[in-house]
Amino acid sequence: MNLQGLIKSQLWFAISNTYEAGNYSHAILDAMHYLSEVLREKSGLDGDGQPLVGAALGGKSPVLRVNKLQTETERNIQKGLAQMLRGMYQGIRNPRSHEQIEDTKTTADAIILFVNYLLGILDESQEPFTITGFLERVFDEHFVQSARYTELLVEEIPAGKRLDILIEIYRRKREGDGSNLEYVVKELLRQLAEDQIAYFLPIVSEELKVTQDTVDIRLTLQILPSELWPRLDEAARLRTENLLIKSIKEGRATSDGKTIKRAGALGTWARDFLKYFSLKSRAGQVVLRKLRQDEPSQQYIFHFFLGVLPDLYDTSYRKDACIVAIAEAVEAEFGDSLMRELRDYYWRFPEDWKNSLKGVIPALEEYEADIPF
């Protein structure tokens, strides 16, 4: 069992050193210590153990309420949680604090998972910010796709919960609009500490190592900043790059930039990642072959990848071969639409590419002369 992937990130931070060292009894104590910290932080109370539980959750008007306390069932739930927490201190923490107990990994996993369950209940107790409430706003159909709106939204998240929010968004990415999630994930990553980002990336890697679902892969590529690609696990990267290159190889498009029967649709999401690929050379070979094939293959490359070709061909030999292939494509009988595409991207190319393209496509020289400065 991968305990790290099943519990809250902050709880894992609290126990990881002792747990990974095989000191399972101490890991249990660390989990209980973190539980006490959460109780104190959420309630604003001092104290520890059973007295803290009573002050935070007990009485007719508890400081922390897990529900509205309006029905007998709701009041029983509140009392039951308090009793469970008291039992955790009396039956779990205190014996390990005062006696030498050697716990197994199985025992530690069970207790720590239960602590995580209790933390989940406490997360939903009355407080200004809840993860569930925030995610409703992320998945809101009226989400405003702007950097400023996203910044305001993320500013509302307590610093200690930003990583948990990021992980939960990633796990539930299929529930939201990919473009909206891209804004939120980018802003969250901007505000996270380096060690928190390092914690998040293995979660992405673990999914990419095994998923067969192209929707999951597409959403991951849509919301993950491309510059983080080299920091993912190498096996996850190689597997995903191979899948994307296969999709590019199959890609075909119409003159208006629509994939034909979805051929190569997944591969289009590789666009901004290609320059970071470990299999960059192989991807370049596939793209070059497609530039030399039939019109739908050329349309696919021109529409989706033309602007990133300078990043893909970073040697003189490969660049020259690519430019010749572009020239031959636009000079073919069906090359008018390709030429229009090329003109749209022309000004974005580096100077050496522009000069080389003008050298083999004279019409670009005329096009450049017609542009007013």
C-alpha cells in the first residue's frame, strides 16, 4: 500500500521521516502530534490530549462544530467524534508515549489512515475556508478565465492548504474545464514552495506511468506547465512521450485545422512539451517525415506544430532539412493553405529561420516587403 498517496500531504510531511525509516511506533506518535496541532489551530485553543478534545468539540456550544447540531443524530455525531478522539489519545498515543511498543507497518498504516479520516472530518468543521467549498468555485461554470480572477481566488486559500487543493484538483481534473484548471494550477504552483512542488510531481508521474486513458493524459498536459516536464519521473516521461509521438505519427488534418477522425488529437497536446522531450530526436524525425507526406499530414504539422519547429530542430543540419521540407510543401499544388499558415507564423520565427525560409521561398520576401513598418 502506498500510504503517501492515500493521506493528506501535511500529515505525510509530519510522519514521513520516521515512517520511511521503519520506526512505525514513532510515526504513529507523529501522526497524533499533528492531529493535536490541527485541533489547536482550528479551535484557537491551547492544551493537549483529552482536555483539548473536550474544549474544542465538547459541551452544548462546541468551538468546532462538524454539523448544525440541530437534530439528535447531528448531536450524536458531534459527541461520537469527540469520544473517538479521546480514545485515540487514551488508547493509542498515551501507551506509546509511556511504554516501549513495537508496532508493525500494518498497524501503523491502519492507525495513520484513521487519523487521516479524523482529520478529514475536522477539515469540514465550521471555519471560513473549506476545501470542498473552494473546489466548487474552481469547477464553477461561471469561472472567469483571467489571471487576476485566479489570483484573487487562490489568495483565499490558507497557505497550509494550497498543496492539498492542488492535489485534489489534479485527482478530480475530469470534473472541471481544462482551460479553467490550467489557470488555477499555474497560480497554485507559483505560490507553492519548492519542496511542495517536489511533493506534487511524483503524484503526476505515478498516473502517467500506468494510465491508458487519453483524457487523463490530455488534461495533465493541458494543466501542467511544460517547463516542469523534465522534473517528472523518467519512466513516466518516456512512456508518455512514446504515446504522444505515436499519435503525431497518425495525425491528419483538414485545411481549416481540424483533425480527421480525431487522428493525432492527443499528439497536438505535445506541442509545448516537445522541446523538453527525452525522445526529442525521434519526435523530430516523425514530424519531418510527415512534412514530406500527403496534404492531410502536412496540414496537421503546419496547423499544430509550425510555431515550435525551431525548438525541435536545434542543429543546422536538422533545421535545413526541415526548411526544405516546408518549402516543398508550400510549393505543391495544394500549398496555398499551407502558405497562409506559414505567413501567420513567420514573424514568430527566430531571425535565422526567417532568413533561411526567405532563401527557399521567394514569396516570403515579397510578403515581408508588403508589411508596413
